[in-house]
Amino acid sequence: MYCPKCGALNPDHARLCRACGQVMTPGTPDDQAAGPRRCGWAVAALVLGILTPFTCGLTAVPSVIAGIIALVMIGSSNGRLRGTGMAIVGIVAPILLLPMAMGVLMPALARVRQLAWRTTCGTNLVGLGKAMYIYANDYNDRFPTPSKWCDLLSQHAEVAPATFRCKGGGEGPCNYAMNKVVEGLGPNAPPDMVLLFETAPGWNQTGGAEILTVENHQGDGCNVLFVDGHVEFVKSEGLPKLRWTAEATLTGQQVAGRLPARRAPMIID
């Protein structure tokens, strides 16, 4: 007598299946000749395999295991179980579908990573802005000297080295520069004028729009710290509207002409 659950062959008067422990119910010859049953493990392997791309690969290993168990059980059932095709699909599907799913997910994951780096970069500038005002509070409302601003913030405001780094930027001690015009203005600087901005790696960098870079964030824009202390991620199309001097904002054409695609930073010791 075959087990109705796993298909294993048992003695005619067995009460329990010796393979899986299922309670045996004696059937009629017609029941025994009804045909092979579909293996539950094969069905499970098929379902788990199809779900692999939707679960980011979490069901891949269970799908393969279920498929192997199904093939073993079907092979030892003497024809009482069927579902070999489903078991094979459960084993092969993760191998075929997972790479395709990763190909779709990887760009999205990369985008999420870039957004996280953008947020961290903005947080760094918030910290540098606070350090700027701590320094100014101790030195008669004067911001650090642009040519030494990194050194001065490190020494007098105890800014951690990591705060000077943008994770999306290249290797170097600092990915930010100070607007050189601010030095002569002090407390008279307009609140909407640029104070710190992103640039290529360096140290104590100072300048203006000519050394600003959007490469740290895949060309989408850059984080900017303004004199009033707020930080904003300015998209590339909004960069020509930034205020770099105490005078009225430059026209888009004027600033755009000062924003080359790429230029080595100016480093002043």
C-alpha cells in the first residue's frame, strides 16, 4: 500500500507510513489505481522559485532545497508522485530570475545610496556652519580667514575630520570651499550669500563659482551653506542664481560663464 502523503510503499496492513509517519487508510483497488499524486514539495519549490525576484532572493535557497527534496521523493515513490517539472523549475528559476531582478534593483539601490550621501553631505555643512558661528562669536563676528578656514575650524571649533568629507566626493581631506568674498564683509554679509560650497578635494580651499563642482552627486547639483546658516541642495539648473557677492545677484549668463564643466581647485595655504 502506498502512502497517500509521500507515496512511499508500505505493507498492506500498515497503520503508519514508515517513511513519513502518515496515518494509513486502506483503500480500494480503484483508489490505488487512481494515478500518481502531485508532490507538495514540488509545488512549494515552484512557488518559492517564482517569488525569488520579488523577495530580493530570500526565497532562492528554500526553493532549491524544496526542489531537491521533491526530486528525491518523486524518484523513490515508484510512480506514485508526480511534479518533476515543477521541482526542476523551482531549482532553475532562482538561477535565472535572481540576476534579472538584481539588474533591475541595483540602479534603484545606487540611487538610494546617492541620496543618503547627499543627506550626509548636507549634515556636514550644517556642522561646519555651526563651527563658523562659534568661531565668529569668539572673534568679533568675523568668519575664519578663507585661506586658513579648515585649519582654524579644526583648531578653535574642534571640527572632526569626517565633517570635512563628502562621501560622494573624491579622496582628500576636504570636499568644501569657502567663498573668498566673505572675508571682507563679516557681519555685513548678506544672509543669502554663499558661505561654503562643494568643490574638488583639497584643504583650505577658497574661491567662487569657478571651483564649484556637482560631480560629488552625479551632476544633480551640490550642497551649499549660506551666510544665514541654512544649508540647501541646489540643483544644477539653480546654480546660476546663487549669490556670491554683496552686490545684487549676478545674471544667469554671468554666473554660467564662471561655471566650467571641470576645473582644478585653487588651494591657498
